[in-house]
Amino acid sequence: MQQANAVYAGQKIIVPTMGEADSLNQDGYGHRYGNKDFLLTPCEALYLVEKERISVIDEKEKKILSFQEILSRELEKDALLWMKYIIYRDIRGRGFVAKAPIEQSSIFLVYERGTYPKKPPCYEIHTVYEGMNETIGDLERVLGSVKKFDRMLKLAVIDRRGELVYYGLDKVKLDKLGSDVLE
């Protein structure tokens, strides 16, 4: 398979050729912005560069950017990008299509194998990073939001070494504890 070309332009990663963009889109990568631009998220671009499906050319410097150069530039905008990328790479490596609904988001919408774009996503993966605070209330709100769209919630817990574990979260119901339980 021939590599597609992407351009790192104005802090965006754009696939300018319609045929290449359509091919990537069919495989669940990127999204159209307006009627003309086909954009890749940083995670998508990094994954595709790692898999040698695209080469990314800097618009100003007119040189091909390495995986590390793209990562360094994007880390300046999003300090959690490396952890997000580990999760994205794992999801794609398992054969699922993953989309981030918001560019700076720690959430991935995941489509069952072979269903993109015919069916809606069936999973929502919420990222929990070691050392960052997540309250039960936060998780309860996320679960409520996920249930509105009839998706299953998976928590991707990633530690400082980059090890990743997924947990399913289906129902959160905590009764108020009496003061005698806490004594």
C-alpha cells in the first residue's frame, strides 16, 4: 500500500488529496472540516505515521516530520497526548475504530469491528490517569451521559509506566452511609 501524504499546516494535520482522504476515511481515520479540509487528530496522525500509512510534511519547512517531531510539537498543546496515544494505539491494534469527539478530549468513541460508519459507536472509553483525581461523582456523570446514547462505558486506567487496563462500569449506586459505619 502506498503512503498517503499529509501536511502539518497552521497547527493542523491535513490530508490534501481527496482520494487519499477518502481511503483513510473509509478505514475510520480523520474527519471533514467544512467542505474541503480533511483533518487528522494528533493520535490518528501518530498512529498512521507509526504504521507507515502516511508521511507528514511540514508546510513551512518542506520536510517530512518524524513520529518524534510530530509528538514533540503536539505535546506542547496537549501534555496528556502520549497517554492518549497509548490508548488509541491499543484500541486500533485490537481492530476497533476509535474517534475522539473533541480534539483535546480524553474520551474515545469506539465502534465494534466492521460497523464503522454504518452503526453508532457501542463503547465510550473514558481515560483515568494515575495521579489525577477522579471522583465518584465525575464517574457517575460520565456514566449517565454514556447511558443516554445507549453505549457501554469502559474506563481505560493508565499508570505512569504506560501500562493500560480496561474496566467496565455499568451502574453506580451508593447509598448514604450512616455515621455508625464510619466510626
